[in-house]
Amino acid sequence: MAGGRWQETGAALAVVSALAVILFHAGTFHHGATAFSLAVGAGLLLALAWLGGGSLLDPLGLAGAAGLSRFWPALLGALWLAVALSWVLSPVARAGEAVVLFLVPAAWASAGIGRALASDSAVRWALGGIAVTVIAASAWALALRPLHEQGRAALPIGHHNQLALVLVALLPAAVLGAWRATEGLGWRVGRGATLFVAAIVIWTLAATGSMSGLAALVVQVVAAAAWILWRRRGRSLIVPFAALLALATGLALATAWAGSRLDVPGPIGRLGAILRLEDPSLLARRTYAEAAVSGFEERPLLGWGPGSTSWTLANHWRPAPGVHPPGEVVTDAHSLLAQAPYELGVAGSILLLLLAARYGRVRLGELSHSRVPDPELLAAALLGLTGAGVCLAFGVFAVVTAVPAVLILNLGLAACGRGSSGTRKERAAKRRPSAGWRRGLRIACYLWLIAAVGWTWQRTSAARAYELVVAVETADLGGASMAAARDPSFPLYHVRLDPWTAAEAADGLAPLWLLAGVDQSVDFDRRRLALERACDLDPLSALAPFELMRLEREAGAAATDARVATRAARAILAEPLLLAAAAFEGDPDLRAELHREIRSWPGLPPGWLAAFEELWFGLDWSKGHEGAPRDVLSVDADGRPAVSFSLFAFRRQPWPLSIGAVPLRSHRLDFVTTHDLPAVTRLPATAPAPFWIRRCGVE
């Protein structure tokens, strides 16, 4: 697309505008869950993929500068076949449709960016636009930081770890853009602009409190310094070494000071906690990784399918009291190193590793070649990919579309940086298939893109119908029925229509099973099965075991039955307020068994049992003077975005949902509240093993 000045400027503006739309709206955590954002994101990707259609066989340039190997370009196709086979055999195939459909077009889109920015002028304009966009995102994050629940910088992306990943991935290109945009204005202006961009981004990274982001930044600094030293071939080493030491020292001091000023966890203190294995985030991530490993052992060859983590990981998860809050919906392994084998198995993971290794090997080889047209741009793109890789390996995985977007952008910038030398073009021409094959490949590409457009239209129309109901929170479920008809395999659309269908389709989400279990229209056996599944998926919560106890007791089970006593004890241990439940009135046998079960419960925190005994013997088990109970205890699911299963598991807007309604006596509730007895499932001193027993403690 090397053409006139306006054409070059327009191409750069288009790429930067697409990035801005993704970072500030379509790719964010909250706004990205709308039908409009889904359509915009897919449309931008497919448009760039169509532009990169000229690189169908090797969009990532895996053949290398020599261009003699036909094997390496086939890695992308082999990876897609492995992903597709894993998807076909997945128990939750609907979760991975987008991955299968858009994996190869994403590679074409990176080639499309390389084609759009084919001239030096277009690259310069694009890099300058990236710098401005990154500064705007950082300013937004710092300005709106007080709105975050934990005081971290998270907006515009909406999640602090995701924001850190995006900033790390774009930092090298933004710094290079600031340098090139000020060329001709003097070296002082250039250095000032470059340092300003770097300082703002580093400050924002510190404000996110993301250790994976800061670790990625350190890796980028070391890699950049190593490349600079290698380019200088040992000449004037004192200056770059001094600059590296100054930068590393300044980075450590700046992040520590910024953390204290911005009231976020300081990186120095957190690093010590991590080394002592006392960091809460590290302890939580360990359980996610253990769950992924456990799931991988069940399906080692092809995994559970692309995208399956959000809907199935809780089946293998064992939450720890005091580390994970009751009611947590786990939808992420928090590490690509754990999530890739879980979803893709051995076959897909090895192919993914081979593809990444081959891509890095070829790009590093080109970086050392004297004929590379823009080594600085290629180095910046590789640094961005390296930083993003570190974040993905040790942080939250790609929840928002901004993450794959910045990866595609860096792949496209790398394509610009390596250029297309005459020798490479000549060798590529020799490898080019015959005219008939080229025509067939192009037709296949267009059919693929048309299928992606059709899929996007169908899925976004269903999402839009669902959004209209969510917006008004109406009892009329016509919109949900329409959404379910247009996308029948998507579990979320069935939640209010048929909870059992929704729970079976995404069988690793406790709220869906809990909703199915409290449905009075379902028979006894199915309700019991649903409540046991909810309890096993969320063993630290109280409502599922309480409803199970009540269900079994109403069906005639004796108070001494483990299906009653054990579950009653689990419910009270997880939520002492349930001592005010009206279900305990007129049932002295149940109360006696409950008391005995709690006293014999293993692994309770020191002092808790004594506090419970003091509370227990002061309880008034009468009905009081209120008549029918006025207070109820229920689970408010999907209301807060921070814990919304719609946002995390399904990438749709939350629709507040109240599950269950346990009647409580006011006089006992006031008495229990006054004693302020904590739930043992929130205390780190509690032994977790008794809560991990399957079938809600009776297996």
C-alpha cells in the first residue's frame, strides 16, 4: 500500500483508530461485553485479515529470510488442526467457537497491518499515534484510579492485570513512536518526549500493582539493553551500562515510591511475600494452576477444548479458606503455562510452543541481519511480544479482546520492521503455488471470512436480544427466549428459562447449579444432584449445603443421617447467620446433631469453637413475637461486576439474580449479628480438606 502521502497517512490513521476503539471501548472488560463491541472487534479483525489475504500460506513469516523450508509455515495450520480437533471433542464446544474461527484470520490480520504500513511515513505516523493512544490510556487510568475497589489503576481496560499487559505490550512501540515523532526537533526534545512516555507508562504500571507487569517490564529493559550492547559491538560500553544501572535503580525506586503514594501494594514488599510464599495472590494462583494440572491429567492428549477453562475449571478446583472468598467463580488458570495444556492438551501445547519458538528464532535472526530495513521497529515489536508473553505466563489470561489485539498489532509491526527484501520476494515467488492453487486458496480464504461474518452476525444478534432484556431487568423473558433461539448452545441465555439446561451446558459454574437446585418445579432427585454439584464446585459457601439439608429433612431423612447433619454443620460453618433460620425451630434432634457435628469438626481455627459455644448456648430457639419470618438470606449473584459470572464466564452484561430465600428469625439474627462470629471458610487457619469431600461431605 505504498502510495501517496494521503494514502499512507490514512493507513496509519486506520490502524491507530482501530487500536483506540479496542483500548477504550470494544476491547475493555465492561464495554467489550456488549453486542456492539463484539461486532466491532470481529469486523476490525476480519477487515485486516482481508487486507492480509496476500500472505495466506505464511502470514507470520515462519519460513525465514532464506525461505527454503516448506515445513515451518505449516505450523500455523497444524496448530489450527489441533485446536479444531480439541474443539470437536470438547464437552463445552460452544466456549471455543470464536477461537477456532478467528485463530487463522488473526494471523492474516497481522500480515494486513504489515501491508497497510508498508512505507516509512506510514510507520512513523502509526508509531506516533500509538504513543498518543498509550499516553491517553495511562492518563485515564491514573485519573480514574480512585474508582477501583482496591485503589488500583484498571481503566480503561477494566482489570489491573489486563491493563498492565496492554501497557507492557505497547510500551516499546510508544517509546519508539515518541522518538521518531520528534525527529528534527533536536536531541533534547526527542529524549524528553521519549522519557516522558516511558515515565507515564511506568507510573501507570506501578499504579496497577501488577507484579507480572513489572516483571515483564524488567525483562524488556534487560532485553533492550542486551540488544543495544550487541549492536554497539562492545564500543563505549560504559555509557549503556551506566544507563542500564540508572534505569534499573530508578525503576525500582519509582515503583516503590509510586506504590506508597498511590496506596497500592508496594512491589518490594510483595516480592518479599512472594519469596516467603505468603502472598495471597500467589497462594490463589497456585490453586488455579493445581486445578489446571488436575484437569490436564484427565484429558492429556487434546485437553478440554479451546475456551473451556471458564466453564469447566472449577470441576478440578480446591479453594482454600482465607485465600478464596466463598462464592468465587473461577474462570481462569491465571497462567498460559497452565491454561494452554488444560485447553489444548499435549498436542496443541507442543505445536503452540514450536510456533512461538520458530517465530522468535526467525525474527531474532532477521534482527541480526544488516539488510533488515527497520531493525528498531522489529526490536520494539519483539520487546512488546516478549513483555506480553511474560504477563500471560504469570498473570491473568486473555479475558478481554484488547489482549489479542495488542499481540496482533505487535506481530504486524514486526512484519513492517522486517520488510520484504528483493531476495525474499524472489525466493517466495519460486515457492508460490500454481495459479490454480492460488485461486483455490484465495477462494477458501474468502469463504472462511464470509463464514466468520455470518457467525458474528448470528451471535451478536442473539447478544443484542439478551441485552435489551438485561437493560430493563424485566420479568418478560421474550428477549431471553429470542436470544436462546438464535444461539441455543450458549448457556447464559437459558439461565432464567431453564436453569438445568444452562447448568448442564456449563457444568463448572456453581451459581447455575445452585439456581437449578432451588427450582421447586424440578423433581427431588434432580434438585439433590444440582445442589450437590453446586456444593462441590463452591465448597466454601453456605446456601447449597443448607438447601440440601432442608431438602433431605423434608423428604424424611433422620437428623442423624450424614446427609442432614454434615451438611447442616457445613452451612453454619460457612455462614453463622443461618443459625437464625426458621428451619431449626421445632426440630431439637436436628439442633442436637448440628451441635455435635460442629464440635467434632476437624481443623477449626483456634478459639473459634469456644466463641461458637458461647453463642450457641445463648440462642433463643423460639419463634419470637414476629409471626412469619420477615428476613431472608439469599445469594445475590451476578450483581456486582467484580464477581459477575456473566462478565467473567460468558462475556455478557450482568443481570442481577437472587438465588434462594432462607427465612430468618429477627431476634436470633440480631443476637448472632451482635456476637460477630466469623465464618470459618474465611479464616486461613481453617483446615480445607473437610470441605473438599465430594457430594457435599457425604461421599
